[in-house]
Amino acid sequence: MPRYRIVVIGESVLEVQRVSRCCLAQGIEVFPYYGVPSPEEISLFSPHLTILCSLPNSNYPQIDSACVVWSEQPINSHLHVISNMTELYNMLQSLQN
């Protein structure tokens, strides 16, 4: 069975690494990306899910995969927002079931 693939995108290296570590601990294949990638760069990895960290709404890249936002601060977003490690862990568990 192929492993679940997630791209973690963000400008904060610490946040991208923190979220990536949580995904790796669940046995998920993770591609951390620092900065804002082009749609072509994202599609090379063919992610099942993209997690956006520390990106202002105006910097969201065009993404074809399912997408959530990681933010420990309250934000307005049309995307699903995950704000703590417990929520992230629960979401990752549900993806693999």
C-alpha cells in the first residue's frame, strides 16, 4: 500500500519542521517546502494533502490537492484551520483509516 504524501509549505522553518515531524511520526511521507512554491513544484510530489503554515492568505499558492491551514493564532480562512498538535494528529489518523 503506498504511503500517504503530504506537502508542508511555509515561511517559518520552525513551524514547517514541527508540522513535518508530526506527520513523519505517523508514517506519512512528507515534503517540507520553505517559501511559496509554484503549482508545478507541488505537482511533482503529487501530494494527497497540502498543509499551509505561516502564509498570509494572499500568498496561498494554487493547489489542486486537499488543503488545510496550520495556525496557532486565530485567522480567517476559507480553508480548514488546524490550530494545535492534537487536531493535527487526529486529522492524520482519520486520513489513514
